[in-house]
Amino acid sequence: MTRDLAGFRERSARNLRVLWATTMIELRKRYAGTFLGPVWFVLYPALFLSMYLFLYMVVFKVRFPQLGEFSYVVFIFTALVPYIAMMECATFATSVIRQNIHLIKNVMVPVDLIPARVALMSTLAQLPGMAIILLLSTIDQSLSWKALLLPVIIAAQFIFFLGISYLLAALGGLLPDLAASINIILIFLLFVSPIAFTPDMVPASARLVIDLNPVTYLIGMFREVLLEHQALSIVRLTGFTAGSMALLVASRALFNRYKAFIIDNE
């Protein structure tokens, strides 16, 4: 038993090293060859925010009585950055097996690490955006001691991303049309999620869409720790973490059941 435990620890440590190394390579490759290079990690969420703000502040003219224009920008950004990370996670996970089939079949990277790499990449890629949020919150004087809990929120988000990655990697291999439709689903989620508005602004007839939307709870956690005027809910954090762990267990079971079939048919 001692020998088996030592072997398990050695394999786990090796897999973690491979996961970290391949993730760093993929992050460096993401904008390799572009003129701005790593600047895109900051520029992309900033441009996304600008387009979203134009839609809601100029076209729809949304205003919060209790928030000024700059505070409204911070309010949206605290939700938009984690949503962009989730969007990238879902998009890449859907076709990740097909895109890395050469590595899998040549046993260069264990198939179980491929979806985990997507989750880790998406989590790390949002860190520059989080740094912008902290800066904006400081300027807006809306940053509080709750920001110290940000690593806990990011850890809960990573568990959620792992669940999404394994689920969509499996479904993307079984249902090839999912890769073509995932962007439409994510655009729909972008507009029905409380990013530029609050859940209490939604009519009662449509509240079910908000209440059943996992994005509502994801962005709610970030706002609660990053914005002083948002009350911290331990129940939300605990419930989201528990739900993410349940999703991870179920998606891993689905992935493990069909991974051999998916690989053989790629």
C-alpha cells in the first residue's frame, strides 16, 4: 500500500508539472506573432468593456441612481472580466480534444489533463483584468477589506471552470455541432446575465432565467468581494462552491466514460 501511495503521489506531481508547463506554453502562444503580444491580455477585456458600455450607457442609457458613471463602469467590469474568462473556457473546451488529438494519440499529454489545462488557462488569463478592477475600485474608492477574499473566489471559480471544461470536452466530442453553436449560447448568456443590471431589475415573470443562470452566482461572488457597497454572502460562496464540485464530479464521470470513444472517433 505504501508503494502504491508513493506511486500515486509521483504520478500526481508529474501531471501537475505537465499541466503547468503546457498551460504556460499555451498562454505564450495565444498572442505570439502579434504586434502587441502580451498587451492583448489587458487590451482584450478593455475593448470588450468599451463595447459593452457603449451599448448600455449610450444606446440603452442605463443608469443606477445610487451609482455615478465611473462607479457603473467598475460595476460592469467586475462582472465582465469573470464572464469573459468563462466564455473563453467554454469556447476552447468544446473543441479541445479535437485540437489536441495529436498530443493525446502520441501520449505526449494525458487526455485527462487537456480539459484541466483549458480551465487553468482561462483562470490565469483573467488575472490582468482583475488587476484593472482592483485599480479602478481603488480610484473609485469602492475597494474594501473583502478584496482579501479574492483568491478564495478565484479558487471556487477554478473548480467551476474544471466542471465546465470536462463537461463540454465530453459533449463536444460526442456532439460535433456543439462547437458551432456554443458561441450563440454564450452571446445569449451575456445578455440575460446581470452584468449591466441587477437581478431585482428583472420582472418577476423572467426571474427564473436569472435564478437558474450559474453566471448570476459567479459574477455575484466577485462583486461582493470587490465592491464595498455589495454585501458579502457566505451562503452564495458556499452554495456556488458546492454546486461547482458536484458539476466537476458529474462531468468527470461523463468524460471518463466516453473519452476512449471520443479519441477513437477523432
